[in-house]
Amino acid sequence: MPFIRITTNEKINPEQRSRLTRELGEKIEIFEGKSERWLMLEFAPEKEMALSGSCAPCSMIEVDILGHATDSEKEKMTSALTDTVGRLIGIGADRVYIKYSEHDTWGWNGINL
């Protein structure tokens, strides 16, 4: 049950959102046992953000997963996310932060997993 939130000070148009949805659905399989079927995405564009004293394009990406990921999986996902955000939104890798959170319990469909 993964969740990815992309917060950025850039605009995300409908075509970009569609491509992000499709590509992130594929990339989530970097994590063993994760698939697009369970992936929830949140897009938070056009936020007031600054990084390193500059309001140039930047992004904070949060990745939450049920269970735990290996360091290797996180490294691959970091590379995939920065590449995807760079190509589709135009944000340089040096202007992207990624935060990973792992959870032992996740509520869904009225129960805890």
C-alpha cells in the first residue's frame, strides 16, 4: 500500500499528471510486493516553496509504504523519481528532496493491515 505525494512550486498540467500517474504506477514495482493496484498518488502543485534561498523550481516527494524497503530499493526509487520529475515537470535532481516513511500498520477498507 504505497502512497506518493509530489509537492512542487511548479504547475502540473493534465497531460503531465496523466504521465506521472502512468510512470509512477510502473516505478512502484521497484519495491518488492508493491504494485500500481494499491498505489495512491497526491499532486500538490503551485505551492509557495524555496530551496537553498531560491524559489526556482523544486519539489518535495514523500513516499510512504506498508512494510519495509531495502536500501537498494530506495536508491533505485530515488533515481527513478528524480528522473521522472525532471523529465515531466522540469525540476533538476539537485532541487528535489525525497522522504521515505515505512509503516507497520495501514488502515484500509475498515480494517488494519
